[in-house]
Amino acid sequence: MCRILPPLRLTGATVLRDGQMQDRSVVIDQGRISKGPQPAVDLSGYYILPGIIDLHGDAFERHIAPRPSAPFPIETGLRATDREAAANGVTTAWLAQCWSWEGGMRGPDFAEDVMRALDQFRPHALTDLRLQLRYETHMIEDEDRLLGAVRRHGVDYVVFNNHLDEAVESAQNNPGLIAHWAARNGRTSKEHMDIVHRVAARHHEVPRHLCRLAEAFDTLGVSYGSHDDGSAEAREHYAMIGARICEFPTKRGPAAAAAAMGDPVLMGAPNVVRGGSQSGNIPAVQLVREGLCDALVSDYFYPALSQAAFRLTDMGTLSLPQAWALISERPAQILRLADRGVIDYGKRADLVVIHKQTRAIEATISNGRLAFLAGEAAHRFLTQPGALSMAAE
């Protein structure tokens, strides 16, 4: 594990603090935001913003398997993911791993491999890497196995999703997609659809199954929600069993229903940056404008997080403090992380240093440890006498 920075004062920057952009210094001491005179690094011309908290990221999949037929060791993928996250200002990240009947990299065996690898890698990580499980609702026979894995590996976030209808519809209207989907996991189309029909046949058992899981999650302190809600009724159904986080609603209806029930709504930052959903679902900006989006997540592209915040600011949709809260303060609140998400005394020193003109992230500090440093900011740190002399743990 890299060592924490020595006591340090970052001066000259514009800092997001108390919900406002302020010209003031930030002091780091023993991995926390502190106060008092300390050796200074001049960061004039920069923003200092709270570290980004990403509640759902799939990007690690391409680091583990850059091509479907070319997998690398999971630890290699985790290390690359950790560095990519840090380079994009992410200080806390949930890796969205499927637990699905689909098999392959989305199957239970692979999910448990990822959990074990993450347990081993976490002490060496630059950022706080965690695991979100995307659990297919019809995996009835996996109930005990899932809960055992959650307990053993300290998984703290699960979302329910159901891709069976998508598979059935694709088999009818787009058999080529099913063939690709099946081949990716070493199956024929018939073998793939046989699994779909076998799993779907147990639909009558799903409600009780999810209620048992919800009760166990409540006991374990696991946060849970649902993914890709397509209707207000679906959102209400999940909310009734305690799955209160609404992740990627596909239409306005489920987002509005979530808001009415006080459930947080998560949307993809790439959706904001690209001006719409790549899958044809509701534009995230529309929900942000209507106050129906509580947090933005990386989905499949870490750079989109900071870019989305600045895009919302440039469009006049939100102020920078409001936009940045969607990727820092609000995610921390949603996952009950009281020690991060804002810059305040006693909080973790999770900071992002961004060049005002280029908006390039040039430094990321995670829990008082220097996770990323580049550009002019690197020159400022490195030319300050003693600024980067590492303190003992």
C-alpha cells in the first residue's frame, strides 16, 4: 500500500466546500481534512473538488478481457481498473459484477473468482474498490450460495435485474444477437435459450425468493435496489420488498415513481456526455432537469463522470457544486458513507485537482494517499521542497 502524504496545505485553488466554490486552502494531515499551518503547494489555476464516488462501473470487464476471446488474469484487470479510476478522479468505486444464468464472465463462478481476487488486491489498491453484484432475479437455486458469498467477501451493494424478457424477445426478433450472446459464453443458441426457458419456468417462486434475500440483506446491512426498471409498477414492486435504489430507469415513469417514494435514482454519466442513451432509453439530462436524478455513475466509461458534471454546468442545467454533488456527495449519502463525499474537517482526504482551463484531472488523492499525478500539478508538487516526502504509515 502506498504511504499517506505528509501534512500538507494546498493553496491558491478554488475549492468546493459547504456547497460553494471558495478561494481557500485545504489542509491534509494523517489522511484526513484538517487545519493549521503546514508546508504548502501552490495550486493557483486549479479546482480542488471532492473525490468522485462511482456506484456502478462495468469498465473493469474490458481490462480483464480486452477481447472476448483474450482474457487476462483478474488481478491484472483490477490493477488496470484501479489506475484508470484514479486517473479520472475516482476515489471510491463499486465494480458492477453480474451473477447471472448467462454464464461466462457473468456467471456465479466468475463472480466468486472476482470477489476472491478483489479481496487479495484491495490492500494494494490506490482507490477504495468495492463490489456491486447485479443479481438475476430468477436464480432461485443460488440463494444460499449468493448469501454465503456476500457474507464471506463483505459485499455491501446488490441490485436485482431480469434479462429473461430481453432474451425471449431477441430470440424472436433478432436471432443473430442471441447467437452472439450464446457464443460469447461457449453455447449454441439452442443451449442458451434452453437455459432461459428453464430459469423462466420458476417465475412463480421469484417473489418469495427476493423477499428472503431482502430480509437477509437488511440483517447484513447490504444496500440493494433494482436495475433497468421499465415501469412505475416495476419500481413500486421492488420498493415494496426494500430494494429502494432505482438504477438506470429506462423511462420517466419509474424515475418519477422512485422520486415520489423518496428512492434515489442513478443514471449513467455517459448518457449525459453523449446527449442521450446508447440503448435508446430516456436521456439522463431530462431527468436531471426535472429533479429526478440523484446521482450519476460511470456505467462503462470513467472519464464521463467529471465530463458530465462540467457538461451540466456548461448547459446551465446546474451549478458546478450541484453537478459535482451528483458524483460525490449524493453517492456517499446513498451508500451511507459518512466519512467522504465532501471536503470538511475530519473527513477522508479524497480530493481531485482539476486544471481550470483544460478541465484535465491532474491529481487524485485517495484517503490521503497520492493515487494519480500528472501535468503542471505534478510540477507544482515535485518542485515544492519536501512536499512529496512520504510519511510513515
